[in-house]
Amino acid sequence: MIEKIFAELPQLFRPDTIQADATYYFSLGETKKTVKLSPSAVTIQDGKAVDDADCVCKTSSEFFIKIWDEGYRPGLKDFMTGTIKSNNPDKLKTFLTAFGKES
């Protein structure tokens, strides 16, 4: 399921929804992906393709699917309990917006 989500990102990407380039690293259980966004394009790579991503997201694949498919939006409790970890939660919102997953 996670692989399917990442495979569909190029078709779901909405050009010009972000203003500047951004790099995301996702660690979702066994799945590790690097996603690079620009105002006009998206690229996805397996593994950690950058040393210092603008936004790192670590959570279980099940929790990511809940966010992606069910529209759940993590709250403070989710971050405080470690259910999801990120160095930049606001950039996670930007990521969702870039793919039409606004809350």
C-alpha cells in the first residue's frame, strides 16, 4: 500500500502549489523514501538520497496510510507521544497540499 501511494505521487502532484524547492525524507516502518518537490515537479527516490532533508517524517506505515487515505491530521498528542516524528511539522502540511490532501 505504501509503495502504491508513492508510485501515484507524480499523477497527484499539483504544480505551483508550493513556492520553493523542498526535500522530504520518509521513514515509514521498512519503507524509506526521499521526495523532492519543486513548484513544477516531483521526484521520488528509494532510501535516503540526501543528508539533510528539509523535512523528515518518521512514523509507521499504518499511521501514514491513516493520514493519506483517511484524512487524519496528526495533533500535538501524536507528536508528543512519538506516534509521528518530524523536524518540521509545518512542511508536512505543505507536502499534503502539494498532492491535493489539504485538511
